[in-house]
Amino acid sequence: MGAPRRVHLRTYGCQMNEYDSEVIAGLFEKDGWVLTDDEAVADVILLNTCSVRRHAEDRVWGALFDLRERAMREPGLIIGICGCMAQAKAQEIARRCPHVKVICGTRAFNRLPELVARASEGKGGVIDIDMTREPYLADLPKKRRCRLKAFVPIMRGCENYCTYCVVPYVRGREASRAPEEVLSEVESLARDGCREVMLLGQNVNSYRDGGVSFAELLRNVAGVAGIERIRFMTSHPKDFPDELIRAMAEIPQVCRHLHLPLQSGSDKILERMNRSYTFESYRGLVGQIRGAIPQIALSTDILVGFPGETDDDFKQTAHALDEIGFDSAFIFKYSDREGTRAYELKPKVEEEIIVRRHAELLSMQEKISMEKNRKLLGASLEVLVEGYSPRNPERLFGRTGTNKRVVFGGGGDLIGKLVYVIIREATPLTLIGEEI
Ligand code: SAM
Ligand code: SF4
């Protein structure tokens, strides 16, 4: 028997891609392959890609062009691309990068080992971007990076068609997983030592399978012994019934953190984005959630520079950020994506203005996050210890239920445990403390 073949996997983009990469790794391992972090020794190099912003795609184009020379030197090397960019740009990739031998769309990632095997037979490039196929929802073998925490997709696709977003085009229509599927995956994770699950979906709270709503699914997942924390993302403000708020408040395992993208504080822009809510209704929802769960920490996504965003619209977003007081926010510069409805919208905001507005909101949010974290000085917070701090291996790192990063001193025996930490210092992104 020859040496096992080695596959190197690079992941770009969101949590769904990270999960898909764990599955892809698991499938290759099951087929007898070895995963390697060292690209130089790999027989197959796979890029699992994102298409949401132009910048993400530019990074992948750069990586593909960098690999061209090596592919010429090593004709046996298989370079493959999968994920959203493979789905969106298959023809362009095939034309500009003939050294890429496998192009695998979002509905075919479970077939990657087979596509690679076909490509190694040397009959030219293999492309599978069939979107008519049902999304793959069954549990598949996985190579998990972390035993303690795991992603669990509960749905795939999105049908919201926010006008700026490529996801509905590259991930296809929405499909929820059967609750028994989700539960059996969570149970198997719990048996394997997992203590925290993150339920994933592009629009996680629109989950519905037959009579089972997202709120009911949360209650079922909370019934799995050993799972101490449940998180979920991303929630859309338009799908937030009282039943869900009640479930979040009542289930102790549901973490006191909610990621609730606002995108803009201007109703005119929200309408042009096709977000189906107004700032007033968003503010009302936040009031209800905070009323029911006072300890909840909120985070959000904000998009600056959407076509037609005036100074006044921008001021409304800045005002919204200030008024809601998010614990943290991802602030993105609008990226024009061909094929979306916003691509056709005018007037475009000048890049220079987008850069300025982006910087302004970042600095504003930094102050808000700092203020929020400063209020935690002296508090004792429950932390799930995930490992050693990446910046300072002498210290431990973990997260609170409210998703705050905490760094503190302690021995490796605490990893995987829930401990209480008293907070002594605060920065906008991290709390520093001592175990009690
Ligand atoms: N489904 C989730 C939701 O509705 O909030 C988020 C998914 S999306 C991939 C993650 C974030 O990327 C969005 O909330 C939005 O702020 C940002 N995003 C999407 N399209 C974008 C674009 N064309 N340019 C810049 N940011 C974008
Ligand atoms: Fe994109 Fe909107 Fe769907 Fe989120 S809800 S994935 S932003 S279309």
C-alpha cells in the first residue's frame, strides 16, 4: 500500500463554511486521506470560499493565481475550489484558472472526494454546480477542530433576497433540517464531550419543519443532557415571535447573547435593502427582548455606503448605534455584487465617503463597547474555558454566556469547565480577570 494521500483545506468566510470544511475534512478522512496543515506536501489543495464581499473573492483569486506555477511544476497536484464563490463564478474560474481541476458548488460539497477522484483520473476539470439538487441536510462524518463547542446547521439557504446580498443566489432556497436529525447530531456531540452548540442558519429563526418552530427546536435541544450552552445565529428581526422571546427567557441553557443584524438606522435604506422592518419596529423588538431577558448582550451587523445612503441616512444609523447600545458590532463597507438588485441601484456612494463613514462608526462602536465592558469591572462572570489565550499562552481564554471574551490566569485542568472569573480590567473586545 502506498503512502496515504494528503489534502490541505483553506476556509474563507462564515461559520457555515467552517462547518462545511469540518464535514469535507471528515469525508476525506473516511476515504483514507490525511489532512495536512502543510500546503507544500499536499496532493490536493481545496479552497472553501465566500462571495459575500468583493474583498473575500479577491483573496481567493490571489490564492488561485499564486498556485498556478506550482500546478505547472506538479501536474499530479489537484487544486479544487468549493463554496459560494465556486457556485457564483464557476465559468470565470474555469476560464481564468485552467489549473483548477475541481469546481464544486454549494449543493455538492458532500461529493467532493468523488469529484477529486474523477479529476485525478486525468480527464480534465470537473465542475458540479447543480443548484436543482436538494441541499444536503443529513449528518455526515466530521473532523471537528474543537471538542468543546460545535456548529450545528439547522437549515440551509435563504429566501429573503436582501437587495445587497448574494447568499440566496449561491446557497439557494431555504430548507430546514428535520428536528430528529438536529437532535441526533446534538446528542452525538454531547456524547463526544461537546458542551456548547451553535445552531446555524442564514436566517436561523425562520426555521420550521412541519409543526416544529424554532422556539420548540430550542426547547428540544435544551433537553439533550450534557449540552450546557446553546447559541444560534443569524437571526432576522422580521422572524421574532413572542414565543421565541419566551423560549429564550425560559431556557437556562440559551446564552444571554443575541446577534440581531440591523444593517441601517434609516427606514428609507432599510426599505431599499428589502429588510422588511423599520428602525421603529427593530427598536420595539429590542425593548421587548431586553424586557424579558435583562442580562442579554446584543451584537449586530451594520452596512455603510448602501446605494442612495445620504449624510442624513448615515446620521440615522449612527444615532441608532448610540441609542441601542450594542455590546459589539460588525460594521461592513457596502460591496457592490453583480447579480444582486442593489447592483442596479443608483446613486452609488463614493468609496472615499464609505471609508470615512465606516471609520466613524468603528470608532463610535469602540467607545460603546468599552463603556459596556467597563460596567463589568468587579463582576464575577461564568466563563466556559476554551483553552489557552492565543496571545498569551500563560493565561486561559474563555467566553461568558453573553459572548464576552475573557482572559485570566489558571491551570490547563480548567479547560472545558465552567468557572467564575472576577473582572479586573476591560478593553473594548476583552475582559481580563482572575478565577474565583
Ligand atoms: N443572514 C444574515 C443576516 O441576514 O443578517 C447574515 C448573512 S450575511 C452573509 C452577513 C453580513 O454580511 C450581513 O449581515 C451584511 O451586513 C453583510 N453583507 C452582506 N452582503 C454584503 C455586501 N454586498 N457588502 C457588504 N456587506 C455585506
Ligand atoms: Fe443575505 Fe438577507 Fe439572507 Fe442574510 S437574510 S443571507 S443578508 S439575503
